[in-house]
Amino acid sequence: MTPTTPAWPQTLWVVRHGQSAGNVARDQAEAAGLPVIDIRFRDIDTPLSDLGLAQSRALGRWFGRMAPEQRPQVVLCSPYLRAMETARILAEAAEGWDRSVQTRQDERLREKEFGILDRLTHLGITQQHPALSEQRAHVGKFYFRPPGGESWCDVILRLRSLTEMVTREYSGQRVLIVAHQVVVNCMRYLIEGLDERQILAIDAEGDVPNCSVTSYRLSQDEQRLELDLVNFLAPLEAAGVQATVAPDTPAAPKP
């Protein structure tokens, strides 16, 4: 009998970037009751905070302690600066990291686009776009698409293309993805075969922590991925680095 080709990578890690300056600015705006997040960067250019840098180093040291045959062979990364910085610092902190490991930017891993709601807090959305706020509450975040932005479904559609590429090009390999909160949840939706109700229930449990790890292992029959870790924070805890769970999206009531 001819051996079958694995349908997925051997190991898949999906990591949210470290805390960003945008996360900090958003928390400050919400705490002050401001309608607009005061940050000068484009979303794509928002860097890590000092804490985000420390989180990325702690996670890198965790990967570096793995045996060579367990470490990532390829890194797929959002082109947004905070994700690229996380991937770079992680690799630098992973002592003994194989220099042949390729970091590949992929725009399909970019942050969910907020469109007209970009840089607005929940207060700002309800003040400036009350009709959109009502529509979002009625439709739900899974299907709601703000003008010029994306719904979760839009993110899932581009990630379907990404997962097809991953299974085709990295079958049986060890792959690390560095991206954003909504991407982490949408990857779970795809890999675990979830529906709208299930993924929104997971989202309602809490935000994806910065630099947390959600990972999968190839099943024994090599035809599916099995969930291994969910929002794993032990690398940060072991290093004594503060964990943060600030959302990327504008604040809104959980469904």
C-alpha cells in the first residue's frame, strides 16, 4: 500500500502578537471614557509596547528550549508591524534557532479591517454611528461588516485560502503562525470545524492573551489536526512576564 501524504502540518502553533502600543492606547481611551483612541500610527504600523517586547522574548526562549526536531521549520506572519516584531524577537530569543527557518509574510494573516470604525472606542461607535451600533447588535459580530471593513466571515474566507496553501506546501512540517486575535479565533473555527454559535461562545469566554499559544498536533492517521494547547501562557508565567488580554477590536458587549 502506498503511504498517504499527511493532510496537515505535523505541528501547528497559532500565536497572537505581543502587547502593542495600540492595545495600550485603546485601554487608556476606554478608561478615560474617550470616543477616539489617541494613536498616531496606522494600524499596520503600530509597534509593540515595552511589555510586548518582553512577552515576545519570553515566548522565544520557550521555543528555544525545544529539541531541534520539535521547533518550527517555517514561520508565517501577518505583515502588520506588531506581528513582524513579535516573530523577529521570538526568533532572536530562541537560542539555537535554526537560521534556515524562513519567516514568510502573508497578507491573509493581517488584522481584521475595521473600516469606518477604526480607532473608535465603544462610546465613539455609539456616538458617531448609532445606526451601525444597532445593526451590529442585531446581526452579531460574526456577520456584521462595517463600511470599508470586514466581518469575521470575510477573515475566514481569506484564511480558507491560507490553510489550503499550508496543507499543500507544509504537509508534515512544523509551522508557526504569528497573527492577531480575530485570526486566532477564525483559525480555530476552520481547523476545529466550529459553527457561529461555538466560536462566538469561545470568544465570549475572554480575549486571546498577547503572546499566548494555541497549537495542534497531527492525528495518528495523519489526516486531521488535534487541539493541543489553548491560549497557553506558561512561557510568560515562567519568565515572570505580565500577561495581557486587551482586545484589538473596538470595545463592544460580548454576544
